[in-house]
Amino acid sequence: MERFGRRPIRGALLGVALGLAVAGPGRLAPAAEPASAVVVMYHRFGDGKDPSTNIRLDQFEAHLAELATGRYHVRPIPEIVAALAAGQSLPDRTVGISIDDAFLSAHREAWPRLRRAGLPFTLFVATDAIDGGGRGYMSWDQLRALARAGVTIGSQTASHPHMPDHDRARIRAELDRASARFETELGSRPTLFAYPYGEASLAVMEEVRERGFVAAFGQHSGVLHGGANMFYLPRFTFNETYGDARRFRLAAGALPMYATEVTPRDPTLGPNPPAFGFTLGAAAGRVGAIACFSSAHGRLPVERLGARRIEVRPPTAFAAGRARINCTAPAGDGRWRWLGTQFYIPERQAPGTGPGAER
């Protein structure tokens, strides 16, 4: 779903999950839950160049109309992150809006619509694209105007690399070079970060934390909550194929699994296929049928170990690049619990090359 990348993630699992979510049986959620929030993500708006990163304007306007129904509470993402980190409350159906890459269409099309609707958002920027003055990107003058108007500017490195492919010295240099450019041009360094392509590893997360960021976002579907890893936070991505109003309502109303003990801990895979699993948090209450879907295999068998442990085993290795597993469960009132993970598979862990790979 990203403009850049070696291998597009197949969206079939999202369509299958959506069909199941609409048709599946309901189960009531607990009457009161710990605070949670959904963050939605966009790239391009109405430019038609790349359907995998573009949202049509009629689709985007339908999303804004849904947010205007009164069922949602759209908050600035820094406010959401701060509340969750501090264990503070948030209204039910709290939503944050994010845009990646600072494409010109975000300034031309999204910004006027969001401003009219009075909706805050965060823009994640890779600074080299702005410095290069490309026709398809915003300028520093435009970014300054957005910042003055209250838009949160986040970092996405300098050159938008595949971060897990690089050593920690290169990662530090990318983060520092971008932060220096933000400080020079905007007068401050961002505290929020988004991983290019959503690709992260434990080493990359640690470098982001050590460079002074307070939270970092991937591109995997899911719901933020106080127990989540603040340096691998999920976002629901929208594009032309997966941008209809029904999917937006499903995502904006999603609830967390409150998952703990998620394996593998590192989203950059070692053994491939991974031994994926998680423990349902007590805050989720009694969770019924859980369905899990792989971007490479479709629906996967789910094994429950006792009342709370969930184990999922893809039958074959993932190819090099990016892959996902999404797990959902009905929560009642048309809402769904959602846990998603994006994996990055280095070439050395592709089929036939890494431990556990297909041969």
C-alpha cells in the first residue's frame, strides 16, 4: 500500500476479513474498557497515479462525512499518544488522522477538506524529497504554513530507506540528518516517527527511541492502547482498493485485543515462516471466535491454548519483502477486535535461504 517498495502486500486478507466481519456473529464487549484509539493513514489524494497509495476524493469525503456523524472523537495524535502513555482516559471511538510522504496532493486536496472540517492531523515527512524540490512533493514553505496552522509534523527519516536493511550507524545518520533539517526549516525536531514502508526491527525501534522520539508508527492494521509497544504502533491504511465507507466504519470503530506476549518479538523475521502467537489481554473480556489471515496464505488455522493463548502457524515461508497477519474477533454492536502485524523478510530469510524456510 506504499508508493515505495519492492513487493506490494496483497490485500486479499483485508477483503476476506471485511467479509467475515460484516457477516460474522456478534459478542458483547465489556461495558467499560481501558482507553484505546484508532489511527488512520493516507498517502495521496485524488491524483490517480498509483491506486495502491491514492485515495479517491469521493472516498475521502465519505470518510470525513462518517467522522462528522458524532460517533467519533478526532484528536491530535500527540494528544492520543500522551494519554495512552500516561494511562489517562480517552473517549470511545477516538480517532487520529495521519498522512505519509508529504505528497503535493495532501496539501492541495486533503488539507483544505480537513481544515474546513476542523480535523487535526499529523503529516510524516522524509526530508530529502522536500529538499529535492520534486514536483510531486510539498515545499518547506508549505510545510511551514501547515505547522503554523497547527498541523503536527512527524519524521520519516531523510531518504526513506528500508531501515532494517541498514546497520545502526546508518539508521542514526538518517534520523539525525532529518531532525537537523526539521530544526533548521521548522524550528523544532519532531517527536513522532513513522517507519518508511512500515518496516521495523527491534534494533531500528531502539535507535528511534534513543534519538528522542516518543512514539513510532508502522503500517499494520490494529488499535492503539496503553499496553501497546509505543515504538511499533498500528495504523489502518486506506487507498482506492481498500477505501470504501464500510471498511472505514469497520476500522474507525475497531477495538484492541490488548495482546501481550506477541511472538515473534521482532517484526523483521529470523525463522520463516514465523511462530506467530499472542496472549489475549484480560481487558478484552471473554473473546469468542478469532479468525486470522495471512497476506500470503489467506485464512489460517487458529489454535487456542487454554483460555487466553492464541497460536497461528503459516504453512509455508513468506517471500522476501513485506507480509502481514491480521487477527479479528467479534466484539458486538457491529464492532471488531483487531490485531495486525507486518513482517519484513530480508532476502536471507526468503524461501530456501533461511532457517525454517521452505526448500
